[in-house]
Amino acid sequence: MIDDIYKRSKLLSKTCLKIALVLPQDAALSNLIRGHLIDRSTTLAIKAKGLMVTQNPDFFLKKLADAKEASDGTHYWLEMIAEENYLDSSIINPILTESAVISNLFAQAIMKIKPDY
């Protein structure tokens, strides 16, 4: 499961980097979104990669929570792109859906380890 989450997170991160490259250059909000999207999506992939290393359960749970937070941040900035109509909905909506699924996978993993988290 963790390997799948990492692969999907990495693909989402790469997709977000490509999205950042095509955002309008002349809009201040777009420039703000670009920076945050790059930061959150690369953090997501890095945190997901960190889950691949065997760790004690408490440290692993913290890493999962950090990855979930990065995933939620990535989703937020993708939502902003959709709301500002910077990309056609046929392009951004599937990416938003995948982002939500990845966040849900992290949440499910957290609940498996510690149901009362």
C-alpha cells in the first residue's frame, strides 16, 4: 500500500510541477499559487518517499500525518487553480480527484495504525 501511495504521490507531484509551468505569468495570484503548489506537491512526494523506510510506529504515524498535511495543501492549491479558471476543468478535475484520493489513502493508513488519531 505504501509503495502505491508513494508512486501516486510522485506522479501527482510531477503533474503539479507541470501545471505550475503553464500558469499565467502576469497574474499576482497565479504567481502565489505557483510557489505554494510547487512547495506542497514536492513536499508531498518527499514525505511519501520517507514512508518507504522502516521506522517505529510512532515515527511512522507522524510521517503519515505530515504527508497527509502536504497532500491536503496540494489539493487546496489545485482547488484555487480550478476556481480561478487557470486551467480547463477537463484538465484540472481529474487531477483534483486524484489528489483527494491520495489524501484519503493517507487518512486510511493513519486510521489503520491508530483509529483514535
